[in-house]
Amino acid sequence: MSCLERSYISGVDRRQLILFPDTLDAYVDEENPVRFIDAFVERLELKALGFDHCEPVEAGRPSYDPGDMLRLYIYGYLNQVRSSRRLERECHRNVEVMWLMKRLAPDFKTIADFRKDNVGCIKHVFKEFIYICKSLDLFGGELVGIDSSKFRAVNSRKRNLNRQTLKMNLKRVEERVEVYLRELEENDRLDQDAEASAKAEGIREKIRKLEEKRKEYLALSERMERTGESEVSLTDPDSRLMKIGQGMNVCYNAHVAVDAESKLIAAYEVTNNASDGNWLSPMAISAKDALGVDRIDATADVGYNDSSEIKRCVDHGVTPYVPEQKASVRGASKKAGIPRPEFYEDRFAYDAGSDAYTCPAGQRLKFRYWSVRNERMIGLYATDACKACPFFMTACTLNRKGRIIQRWEHEAVIEEMRRRLRSDEGAAIVSKRKELVEHPFGTIKRSFNQGYMLMKGLRKVTGEMGLTMLAYNMRRAINILGTRALMASMIRKAT
């Protein structure tokens, strides 16, 4: 058969009559995730969770059932359709959404208002799904990995100003005003014909706009001086400039605690602080409470290493595995490189029985007195043998009073964690951290394309992030069990 005689697979004539299935239900197979979304929302007590319009009004136009609106948003975040306008469009053309919404088609304003008005309830919905996953034994409840990632805010870098950029912008505005004033003066010297008058009016309008901009910058500068803020974001006031990858952008910082059993997110939180230092214990304790266990192990990267946070974890039944920063070089001299690595603080051995340190040269540093620094009790240890030591002023310290070692009153907690990290089990837990926490963030930012926010303000962004985290957990659970098995297990546990 020649190439000319071959034919392609052909479709039907567009004008031909077609008999579609009689019901929408016939379009949605048993493994379709929309069936689980419908069943999950159906079992929620939305009024108890704080959603608006949970009871029908007696007068006026009835509102949409909050359950239907929640179904729509869960579907949207599960299928990378987050904007209210796109969700409105899906209600008219997407058979899955028609089935889920029973052919309801709210307008985009109604859809957007529902999310805006109920952002505070989303974390409760997230926790309800956690309870379902716990009942299905999807959580191990033994180890969680904690990490954070930056999500871009609805605020460009140009609309984020600090003290330096404010000064530069003010200077630029003043220079432009001077240029326009000179142009206006030059224009006034010329004959006042119609063209010159129009040009002069245009210059005056530009000066008025620049003066308004100057007043805005001055007000922002005064506000920063008054409040002590280091930066202001003009579009989303709660967002902050943060480092992402190799550059900087205006972002929010999202923290997650991921269970090691199936990489499901046990807890999340959103902050506008780029630092992770104060978030180890809040995330670990939240995960422990959400999973309903008495004790749990938690691992995080070095950015979460804070001695007070580690102590708080231990006090609340969390065993932390968090690597430390490089060896301390407190008191080092820039010009002499002192202390040398062999005299860093971690080379001083502490003996709890005698409450004293032994330095690398064999001298004992005894406790001298307590000092309060940064609201913490710090013990100071020293020896009188420093001046006779051959390493004095050459390798150990340049302090004429000799070497002083500082010890926090709860330093034993940190030393215990160091011992855990040196063990084979501790090293295995720390090495496992990356595979736990990178999985959710990679899925959310790459597969879900949700590495940026659509809402403004920390409260609303936290609610929006809750929908993203819920969608991730739901997708993960469906991938593990399948829709039918997940629904059957949920119904069986409920009864």
C-alpha cells in the first residue's frame, strides 16, 4: 500500500447527532478524586469549623452552601486552578466540576469572597484531613522533618523599599523636580503662545505628581523611623524581602513538619520572617500534638539550631536532631587568627562532676560567676594559668585576663544532642531530613505550580497556604491508597 493510500484515524462529523450518557455521574468514574473531595467535605461540620453562611437565611436571596464553595476550592488547588476567574470558567466547561458542584456556577466575585471571608477556617479543614489520615495509619508519628521555603508575595521588588532606597528615591524625585522647574522657567521666558502654554501645563502636572510621590516617600520614611521597621512593602504590607536561590524577592516563609512514614505534612505555618531560628519548637510541638503522640523525634537543618528552641523541644517530649553551626570562634582576633582551630571552644572538655573545663593545653578552667546575657544565665569559666601558658597571646586568646569559656545553664541539653548526632542512628536521621522535606516543597512548587501567592496579608496568605497544604496531603493520600480504597476506609472508620 502506498503512502497516498494510507488514512489517518478519523473523528466523527461535528454536525452528527451524538447520544451522551444520561447523567453527569456516568462521566465520573469510581477512581476520580472528585468523589473523595465530595465525601470528605460532606462529613465536615462546617459551622463548628467557623465557616460563614452555614445556616440558610430567612429573607433575601439565598447564599451558596459553604460546602459547595469549599469543594470548588479544594478541587482547584488539587488541579492547579487557583484564581476565582478560572474557577468560574471551570464551572461552565469542566465535567468534573459540574459533577462536584451539581452544575452550580457562581461568579468569580462570589468565589473570591468565599476564600477571603473564610481563610481562618482552612487550618481546621487541614486538621480534619490529618485526623482521617491518622485513622488510616498513614502517619508513623515517630519522626518528622522540619524545613521552610520561600513563596513569592503579591509585591514586586520595586514596591519594596528600605531606608536606603527611600533616600535614593527621594533624591531622584527632588532632582527631577529641579529639572522640571528649570524647564518651566525657560518656557516662561518664551512667547506665551498656545503651544508654550500647553507645554507649561504639562510640566506643572508632572511636578504635581512628583510632589505627591515625594510626600508619600517622606511619610514612609517617618513611619519607619517611628516604628523601627527596616523595610516597607507597598502592595502587600506584610510581605518582606528575602533571599531565594541566588537572588532576592519579596516573599513569605512557609514552615512544614513532614512525617517520615508517607511524607504527609503534619503541621504548617507561614511567617514574614526569613529566619528559621525561632521555629523549631513551634513546628515540632504542633506536629506532635496533631499526631497525638507522647514523644516524637524531629530533624531540621542548621538554620533551626537555637539552644533555647532545642531546650523547649526536650521539655515538650520532642527529641531534636539538628546539626550545629561550625565550631565557635567567640573572641577570635581578625589580625592574628586567634584562637586557632585547635583552641576553639568545642576543644575544651567539660566535666560535670567537678564543674570545670579542661583546655587543649591541659589546664582546668573553673567556674567563676554567673552572668545574665540576652535574658539567659551564662556561667563564666577561667583559670589563672593562662599567662604562664606558651599558647597565651599566640594561639589561644589575646585577652590579657586569659581565656574565658561561657556555658549556658542548660548546656547539658545541647551536649546530649551532640552525642545523639555522633551516633549512627543520629547520622541516619539527619541524612534522611532532605528526602522528607524536599518532597512536599518540590511537589507544591513544580507539579502544583504554587510557588507564589494570590492573596495579600499574612492572615489571608496563611489561609491560602492551608489550601495548598491540604491539596498536597490529599494528592499524596490518593496516590498511596487510591480513591475508592480511601473512601471505603474513611466510611468504615466513621461507622
